[in-house]
Amino acid sequence: MRVGFDAAALVLNRAGEYRYASALRQALRESEDVELHELWPGRRVPRTLPARIALQAAVQGVWYPFTVPRAARRARLDVLHHPRYAVSPEPGLRVPVVVTMHDVLVLSAPELFSAPIRANFRALAGPLARRAALVLTGSQASARDIAEHLRVPAERIVVTPYGVEPRFRPAPATPELLARLGIDGPYVACVGTLEPRKNLVTALRAFARLDEEVTLVVVGGRGWRNEAFEEELRAVRGRVVLTGFLSDEDLVGVLAGARCFLYPSLHEGYGFPPLEAMACGTPVVTSATSSLPEVVGDAGLLVDPRDPEAVAGAVERLLGDDELHASLRRKGLERASSYTWDRCAAATVAAYGRAAA
């Protein structure tokens, strides 16, 4: 099959959307069943906010409506795959479309998102899902939400569990990395953009209940609506390290060197960070909500993410119980090893065949 792969996510995003598109693209390149045609809106990643806004406008206003349909005709594509929801109408397109929807949390929990994100999702995601031949997603929880909130028939939704990249492995941080980040002594790692859905406020409240000799290391860029986070941070500021965005190499070191990994997100369509932490050999404490129990299974401790006392208790167990720590480390490594991008790519190729037919 001649498959067009929309690579806009590799230019416009550096979070989960990018991770999915990058890893899947590499696995598809190695598949003998597809001839991959990568469609790029320009390969340079914008460095400033005005440049990002300008590129987004060009992608939505020109690239999708005009450039992509012409490229699809020239390449004689059998299928076009959009691994992102932010796709404006493509009126000249004459090939089946497959779209990946990681979640519909903007519709199921709108209070957690800014007004521009809500407006953008409503304008683009619903129409794209309904005109697509198939909708792919990473979890059964997301599949149910897509069917409910976007009114996509269940038979047009395909679950293709995502993978974890080989670089996520037990390779603890070097003393040089820890010194550069300002981390001294035992620590708990937490990953997430600083925004309400990641529920880092509860992480701070839980951490205030723990032993003062342990540091909380928060990895992630600034997001939006962080007033409550900033207020809670003042109470524990001397015990919290905010690293900002890290390279994958540094992230692996921070994850692998942590005593445990805390991920109290309120809602996740999939949740890469807990899976990556397990692959690094770090036991996980995460939320008993949305897709997270599906991903983590019995290889982590599941808690009510709105209960700081329960979160603190689970973290405290991993800090003090060596036997539990070793058991969850073993289970986590075993479970993470079953999530591969080759497996995800095989399921995706099968979906391409369905769409083309």
C-alpha cells in the first residue's frame, strides 16, 4: 500500500503527539507492507511563539486544504494517515483517511482546558473523525469516549496500543546530570506539562505530607492556568525541582534514577510517562482513572488522584518498602516490554488495509 503520513505533528508538537508520530513513523518505515510517503509542512521547528502561530495558520489555511490533496494525487496514495486531530478540511482529497485521536478529554472534561483549545478541538476534531474511514486510538477507554462524544460508530474505531521506545531503559542519571538539574539525594519524579489536567497541585499537596529528605522533581514545560500550582509550590518550594522540558536522554536518566514515579493525572487518553517510567525500572504511582489502569495493570499502585492523603500514602509505601519496590520494578519492566512500536505498527497497517478496502 502507498500510505501518506502527515508529519505536521513532528514540527508543531513536542509532547505526546510528537512521541506517537515519531515512533510510529519509524516503525512504519521498517514495515514491508507499506510504501510510506511522508508529507511535511516544512521541517524546521519554530523557535518563537509568533513563528509557531504563523506556521499553524499556514498549515490550517493552506497546507491541508490545498497542498496535501495535490501531494496525495501525485503520489497515488491508497490511504492518508493523520496522526493528529488538528486537521482542517481537505476538499480536494480523494483517498480514504485514517486519523489518530489520542483522546477527547476536551469534550469529556472541558473545565481542564483553555478556551482556545476547546474552540479549536470542537472546530476540527469532530468533523475529521466523522469523515475519516477509521479512527485509531491507543486504549479501550479512549475508544469508548470517542464513540460517545464524537458519535463515531464503534466499528470504525480501532485500538492500536502504543509502544515504548528502546531508549527508555534502566540507566540512572549520572552525577553530572543530577548536579546540573540541582537534584541532591533521593527523589520522586513527576512528568507533565504544568496545566490543570496533569493535577500537579495534588502532587504538591501529597508531597507536603512526606519526609522532608525526599525531593520532588517535576519535568515538563509551562502550560496554562497554573495559579493553584504556583500557590501550592510556595509551601514546598525548597523541596521541589522544576526542570522544564528535558531531552529524551536526560529524561531517561531522571526517570531511571527516581525512587518512584508519580503521575496523578485526572484524565489520560493513553499516558506515555507511566509506561516509560516502568521501562526504566521505576515503580509507578498513578491514577485509577481513564486509561491509566489499562496501561499500568498490576505493575503499579493506583490511587484516587483527587485525594492527596491516598497519593502520599502510596508514595510513602514505595519509599519505605523495599520488597514492594522490587516487586513492582520487576512487574513494570515485564509489562513495559510487551508494548512495542512494531506491534502498534502492525495493527496500524492492518487498519490501513481496512480503510483502503
